[in-house]
Amino acid sequence: MFFRDITGQQEIKHRLIQSVKEGYIPHARMIGGPEGVGKTALALAYARYLSCTQRGEDDACGVCPSCVKYSKLSHPDLHFVYPIVKNDKKKKEVCDDYLSEWRQFVLQNPYFNLNAWLNFIGAENAQGMIYAKESDEIIRKLNLKAYESEYKIMIVWLPEKMHEACANKLLKMIEEPPLNTVFLLISENPDRVIGTIQSRTQSFPVPPIDSDSMMQALQKHSHSAPDAMENIIHLAGGSYLKALELLESSEETSRYMELFKSVMRNGWKRDVKNMRTESENFAGLGREKQKAFLAYAGNMIRENFFYRFNLPAINYLNREEAGFAKNFSPYVTENNVIDLINELALAERHIESNVNPRMVFFDLSMTIAVLIKLPVG
């Protein structure tokens, strides 16, 4: 990954490049920001630039021995930590046991999320985690001398998924690392990283991608009409990953929309029979899609509440969703919006905890039936 390959983020790229030129290399950065804005791509481009032996003004050279190895993510002084799933049968207990899969996955596209990674390694319903044993591996690697580069670079993807025992064991290493060691912690929820690690890193927030850069990037993937592309960019909210997903998964979004409409109509009609039917359909989606639908439904409740204010600039609905909101939004009021969102978030947490999905969805449907009321006034 080169800086030139990253969508948008011109100011962030300039800051990273300039810091290297000035010799300002913090030993630990917390690169935080929303999903899909290019945090991993920036970390990889920065690591490559830092290790490059023939740096250009704005990017790594791409041809020196270091850059050749970075193109395969195989540089001996570049190390990765990421959530995994233990597999005792295949003797996969630490991140290096998944290293070949990780390299293949990241090289395909550096814009990804945890669900995509876990699906890639066949995690099924297991939760990804950076296990306690990983701390020993990190300490062992970083206590070795650098092989080829001036710097040893440890990229930790999603430190919020780090087991507390692992995090606590790394505190001293992060606070006082060996000479020329650089930690790059890539987080989507920096506030969920334990405070003692947060306090030992330099905060480096990455903002959403600007609309013009997003449009230029998406036009390489699609020949959609300008108004449709603008709507996707608006819905993506600065996330290149979400924009790509919107381009590629309009069918999945339509399916979630149909289920959302059915749930709300069943609740309004108190149609218990259809609630049971939809609970069966929901159970058949699979855990990740169940969570995705509940997150989608929570977002739809928020958007329907905002729709009532008739302010298009703050509304993120596609045409089909806006058509439904025209009639449904009056029933999302100050009296029930918070409770509806909270119930959907609670259902998502229950699914994440492997509670029976039929029971979760049926209970949710019954609660929605109680919460949906006629608009006040």
C-alpha cells in the first residue's frame, strides 16, 4: 500500500510524510476513526515509507528491497497483531498461525472490517479476540534486533479486541519499547481500549473521507448515474468501505428493508402469527446477517425520526427507504424513538452473546408492538 493508493485523506497523508521527513517518529500511535476511512491503509503506507531506503517527496519508492517485501507484507521487521479465533485442531493459537491468510486478505483490499476478516478465516459464530498468549509473541519479536530496516514496526489492528491480560502485559513494552520500535494501533473504538494503553499512545484521529475524493474513487468501480452515486456517498458518511458495500450489496439492503417493513407492520397490526413467521426467517439469516439487520433497523429508526424534521441534509435514506418513511416516520416520535433504538441494540447484543435468535426476534417484535404509537398532536 502506497500513500497514492489511499482514497482522500490528503491532510493526514501530508502529516505522516512530513513527520518522517522531520525525524519525528512517535513510538506508539493510536490511529482511530470510523470504519472504512482508510486507517489500515494509512498505517501500511506510513510503515512502508518509514522503512523505504529511497523515499520520494510524497511516497515510498516501490523498488528498493524494503518496498518489494512490503508489497507482499513479508518484510521481516513488519509485524501484525489482529483478532483471531483459536482452533486447537489446526494448532492455531496466535496471530502468526493465521499470517498467510492475513497477508492474502489485506492485499486483496485494505478497506475491510472485522466481520469480513472472521468470515475469511471461517470463524462461523466465534468471536474474534487478541488472546493473552499474544503478548508473549509481541514481546519476543520486539526484543530481537531489526533484521533489515532501521525500524521494527508492530501494527495492532483493533486493540479494543485485546484480552485484558494481554493488554496489561504489554503496558511496559508500549511505554518503553526497544530502540526504533514503532507501535501503530488501529482502532475503531479507541475509548474501548483500556485506559492505561490509551495514555501511552499518541492519539492520531482519522476523519471521514471527503465527498469529492469518494466520488473519484467510486467512479472507477461503477458507471452508475451521478444522482445514484451521490446518494451512495451521502449514505456512506465518509466510509469508503460502506460506499463499496452499498454499490455491491443493494440486493442485501433491499432484503433488510423488506424485513424492517414487515417487522414494523406486524408490530402496528399486533400480528403475532406473522411475528412468529418472521422470527423463523430471521433465525435463518445467520448470526452476522442478524446483527447487520438489527444495526440497519436501529439506523432506520433514527433516520425516520429525523425525516419528520424535513431536513434532507441530515437524512440518509435511499429512495425506497424514503418512500416508506413518508408514511412510517410519524410513528417514530419523541415518546418512543429512544426505547426503539435501545431495544434493537439490546437484541444485537443478545445475538452477539449467542442467545436463541428466534426468541430474541420474537421478543423484540412484541416489544415493538407496544412501543409503536400514534403520533402526538
